[in-house]
Amino acid sequence: MPNAAWSVRKAIRKPSTSGPARQTAFRSAGSDRSGHGFESIAKVSHQVTVAAHAARLERPDRIIFDLDPGEGVAWKRVQEAAQLLHALLAELDLQGLLKTSGGKGLHITVPFAPRHDWDTASALAKAITTHLAMTMPDRFASKSGPRNRVGKIFADYPRNKRGATTAAPWSARARPGIGISVPNTWDELADVEGGDHWTLRTVEERLQLGDVAAAAPKIAQQSLRTFELDR
């Protein structure tokens, strides 16, 4: 991906606008206490619960790419898309954390020090998504909507606007099978068979391996200064 860093930096220097501010909310799912693994999921979910303070809401500390496959996209393509995004982030001196979505795709979270506003974070996510679509249009879509991503993957950057939501690590999804959004190491990706690889019935075994999301604080202070975005 030649000139990736240049393309992203150029794109995010453009002024951006955002809609009316809305209260940030977190999606919760899986209220059914039946089935295996509920107690373990409840314990881990409690550990990632965030006490939101008003001042901190104006300074996001992460961006999230929801790799959402369109109709006809094989799972192998989703895995490859995650690896490609992982490589692009590395070129931009950023680390990304991987997890299953609990649904159809994968989530890649990029934590950083909370020094920038929502417009900055959203612009960065959009610039990266646009670069992927421009350099690999056969794999990535730049616009949302089922018609725009047939046979392609959309890295859902609008989830990084103020007030948007996404599935939290270890949360259960309200859909058939009750898939769990499970943090993974990058080495595990090849063995993951779908966004809902782990469910409420099978996640207990995965929990025995430990919570790889615990590594997040170690990279939470990575800086976006590479992109000359300080305001």
C-alpha cells in the first residue's frame, strides 16, 4: 500500500463536521441468564465497565473499525481484511486490538491517549477507511449500505462519531445463537471461523485461556502526533 501514511495525513487535515452532540451510550445485550458461561461473561463484562464523566466524554480514547462484510463475502476475505488493516495501522505507527463482533465480522480497536476531540477521531477513522477503499476497491467499500458493499467489506467508521455505539468486549449479541464479542490475539485469527465463533454455550472454554483485552492499557497511551492532529 504505497504512500498510505501520506494519504491518511492529507485526508484528515481537511475540516470535518459532526452532527448534534448526543449522550454517549454503550450497547448491552444478552439479558437471558440461561445457558452456559453466563456467570463468567458477567464477571468479565463487569471488569470492562466504564464510569463515564462528562468532561471525559469530549475526548475519545479509541477508534473502532467494524469490518462488516457485504453479501457474498467469504469469511477468509474478512480475515484478510483484518490483516490488511492491521498492516496499514502498523505503517502509521499505531497498534490495533482484535476481537470478534459476535455477529458477522471483526472489530479492530485502536486505543490512544485522550488528547483529541470527536471530529479528529472520526476524521482519522474515515481517512483510513477511504484509503483502504481507494487502494483495494475490489475488497473494501467506502460507503455504508448493503448495495454499496456487495462482495466487499465496509470498515464502519461512522461508529466513531460522538454518541455512536458498538459491542463491548465480552458482550453477548441479541441474535440467533447469542454470539459473544471476544477479544483475540492476532495469532488466533487464522483459527477463528466467524464473527460468532464463540457463543454463550462455548465461551467458557475460551475464558480459561485468559482475557487478552487486559493488554489494552499497555498501549492506551500511544499518540496520534504522527498525524499532526494536535489541536
